[in-house]
Amino acid sequence: MNLKVKRFGAGAPHRDKPPGPLDLIEPATLAALREPRDGPGLLRLAGHLGLLAVSGTAILTATHWAPWLAAMLVYAITLTFLFTLEHETTHESAFADGRLNRLIAAVTGLLVVVPARWFRYFHFAHHRHTQDVARDPELATPKPANWPAYLFYLTALPYWASMIRTLARLGLGRIDGDYVPAARRPSIVREARLHLALYAAVAMVSFATGNLIAVKLWLIPLIIGQPLLRAYLLAEHGACPRVADMLKNSRTTFAGRAVCFMAWNMPYHTAHHAFPTVPFHRLPELTQMIRDRIAVTATSYPDAHRQIRAGWLGGSKF
């Protein structure tokens, strides 16, 4: 397939402003990039679940602390990063089958304690108003701007407090944010109540039977893995310009294959924000096509966090 990038320069029509994302890719090429497929998503899902199965078995069968710790770290990261699968299925681009997207979004949302229906509207508001302090719901809680706040953020304690509070409010029928349509609010409240009921049932069964399997393979791993997810997510927009241009307000981090596998290619975040309907498996290719227009990049996640810290230490260009 011949995929083409639009070229601008000599002979191009006069423009009052630089081309936007949709001006960069030929329509036929963009249509090909957006074509949904089940195969890549099913293959990635099999790998993700397989890693959970292997590392989970190792946790339960380990006879020494060292292999237990290694297995727990792998399992905790893999489990917590199911959030990135929920994210991709929220966009309904992980699979061609819409029902499969919605089912997996619901299951992963239950596992990582992020109700999928609520998250859909929260996240789409983030896409519409990225880096807009007044309207981007991700900025409702200020990002860390000094060492104490930064380190506290990375503990994930502020996240857990916020998410528990959100889930409780949803369960009580209290929905903050005008990004949730009135017609969808009852289903979001029902979803939150179902989550709360299932969590309560797991807790009651665990207490009544003395079986700690849910603690070992769910609660503890989520607590261990969440700080790494917070660090990963902070890099998506931290220290990026507060502008509407999707090619400038998101960071692309050229991470290794393991990170891209675990995060369903979301390190290619600029391409995702500029073209949110392009499936995860086409984002590396799309990123190469628009690479010279991406404003904020990092060579790794430590590099991304150096940029973030430089932002609030006064040494950043952003």
C-alpha cells in the first residue's frame, strides 16, 4: 500500500496558518491508517494475558523472596497497565468489533477501578480540550510543580484518593463535570454501583473464607503498579505547551519495545491525539510520517521526566 504524506512548500497554496494534523496526511492514506482490524488487538491481548498468567503463577509458586519479587513487579506492571487497554477500547479502535471493544473496556475498567462508561466521557473531554486549564478534566487537579508535590504524585496516593472519591460520588448519583450527557448519567451511576457491589462482594468473600487470592493477585499488585502508571501518564502532557495544537500539546516518548507493548503504543501520544481514530498498531508508522511536525519528544521516560522537572524548575523552553 502506498501511504502518502502531504508536502507543503514551493507551489503549495497560500495559507494564513500552518497546516493542521488533517492537512498532513492524504485522505486515502488516512483512511487506510484508520481501518480497524481484530488481528493485531487479539494478538496483543493474548500477549498481555499470557504475561499475567505466567507471572501470576510464579507469584503463587515462588519459594523464595527474590523470584517472588521479580514476578510481582512484572505482574503488577502488566495488571496496572490494563488501563491502557481500557483507554484503547474506549476509543473503540483496539478491535474492529465494537461489542468486543465495549466488553473489554468494561472488564478492564472493573479490574483497574476506572468505570469504563464514566471514563469514556471524561477522556473524550480531555481529547476535545487538551491542555485547556478551564475545560480539560485532567487538569482539574493541578499537576505537580515542585519536588514535594512531584514525589507525592508518584506515590499514587492522590490518584487513589481521587478515584475512590469519584467512584463513591458516582455510586451516590453525583456526577461532576458537564462533559457527561444527561441522558447517559443513569447508566454511569448504575455502572458505578455495580463496581462497588462487586468490590464489596470480593471483600466479604475474602474475609469470610480467609482466602487472600484477591489481595495477592489484585489489590497488592495494583498498589505496587500504580506509581509506575502515574509516572508514565504524567509524561503524556507534562511540561507541554498549553495550546490547542495537538502537534504541540502532547509528548511522544520514543520508549523501548517492552514499554510500547505494555502501553498499547500510547508512548506515540502526539500521533494518537492528532489522529485519535487511528488504531494503536498503526501509531508507530503514523508517527514516522509526521515526525518532523511533532513539537515535544523525549528519548525515554527518564528524559521526559527531566523535561517535566525542568519545567517547574524554570529551565524548560515550554
